[in-house]
Amino acid sequence: MDVTVALDWTPNTNHAGFYVAADRGAYADAGLDVTLESPALDGYERTPARKVAEGEADFAVAPSESAVSYATLDRHDSLVAVAALVQGDTSAVAVLADSDIERPRDLDGATYASYGARFEDHIVAQLIRNDGGEGTFETVEPEMLGVPNTLLDGDADATWVFMPWEGVRARRDGIDLRGFGLSEYDVPYGYTPVLLAHPDTLDEHGDAVREFLAATAEGYEAAAADPEGRPTPSVGLPRAPTSTTPSSSARAPANSRRTTSPTGSGATWTATAGPGSWTGSAGPASSTRPTTRGRAARARRPVHERLPLRSSSPTR
């Protein structure tokens, strides 16, 4: 059976279990042909959760609040969180370590680079208030996959990142970040990301879902047991499409892009190594530091002008 997983970012450490499961042949052993689809393919025009809601993917890697958002939107069915990829939240609101922002309350009056998610700015505001601030800041909304670069470019003072990914990449390039974890300031964010599925997929293809989750769990357990392990080049790196085959996905995703696995591992993916993560579309990460260290100056929109909590705007 064909299964499409819509990733929430270009392939990174949060997705390691999927790729290890593919490399070990766990999906093939379960009779599954799994496609891991990077959002770089369409420039993040649609979120992973929306792709599942609209029947174009079977699973979505998404922040935990996406499940809440779809449960409170009238125009979409609720989505079900069927798994947590990590056992806690490893994300943080981050700033450059040599900035004058030393704790969340210092973000009052700062510029925050937003992903445009439904609850995002409200969560950041609560983070600031819990540290004694007012929760007032201004936002910019860069191109989605280039959001982390705003710190380096001096276009924003803070943004939301995964410290085991953007944080590690920044450190390897000689850039120090200071991260404010939500749990450190009593914001009950929970674990994220999670794996979302449509209720119809669970009802109609329960056995395949269980097989997929078991194989994926095997991949994550193997990755945790051997963090220094190196995947084989044929399945360990993002691969551009080489051929297409008819799709017979569990929910028959339309316009799915699928490649033929050269290894018979039971998993293929259509991802690009270009934009995303720390360096956006600018290629390899640069160690050049931005020259501006004060508050970012750019066209801004006050947070209170953002969409209200009950907006019909989709989340990430």
C-alpha cells in the first residue's frame, strides 16, 4: 500500500525515524511504499495538516496545536494525533546569544519572525507575560522556509526554532543562540511535533496504519540507540523525482509525487535539498555574522492586529 507523509520542514533530525525505518527495510517488510514529502516541493503553499485534511497525504508531521486548531475549525474535519515523534518539546523561541535579549520579558517591543500559525503569536505573548513582561511585540512574516534566517539577516530579533536542528546547525557555523523553552516559563505546550491522520484513514485502513506506526517506531528506536549511525547514500539523503508511478494511497492523494526506490527499501520521497532549515534558499550556511545587533528595523505589524484565536485561518 502506498502511504504519503507530509513533512513539516525540509528533512531534519525530527524526521530521522522515518528515514531509518526506510533504510532498514521496515516499511517494505510491512508491505508499505512510503513517500516522505518535503514542503519545499511547493514552497510551503499548503501546510502538512491541510494536505491531510484535503486528502493529499495520509499523515502529517505537525505541531501539536494543529490538532487543536482543526478540532475547532468548521470548514475541516478534525484530525487525529496518532503518535508523538519526541517525548517532549525541543523547540524554543530563540535569539542571537550576543543580543540584548536575555530572557522572554526582554522581547517586549522586539520584532518576532512568525510562521503565521493560528495560535503562534498568542503562545509567544504568553511566554513573555509569564516572565513578567506585557507580551507586546511586532511581527514580520518572511517566506516560510526562510524564517530562521531572519536572525542572521538582522530582520528580526527572535523566532521559533527546534534547538536540536537549527540550534545545532547554528552552533556548527559558529553562531550562538539563546533559546527560551516554553516549559521553562510555565507555558503548557506539550510534546511536538506529532503525527496527524484523517479519521477516514483510521476507519478504513486501520491495519495499514498500525503497520506504518510500528515500522516507524522501529526506525525511531534504532535512531535513538545508534545516534552516530550513518544511513546508506541511496536512502539517507533527500532525492529528487526520477520517475512517477500511479498512486493507490490509503486516501488516494491527488497530485502526489512519487519516485521509484532504487534499493527496494519500501520507501521513496520527493524532497529537495534547497530552501529550508537554517539557511533558506541561500545554499550552505554562512558563518558571516549580521552587522546589526539592535532591534530589527523593518515593515512590521503589531501583534494585536493579527487574526483572533477563533480565526478560520489554518494552522501550520
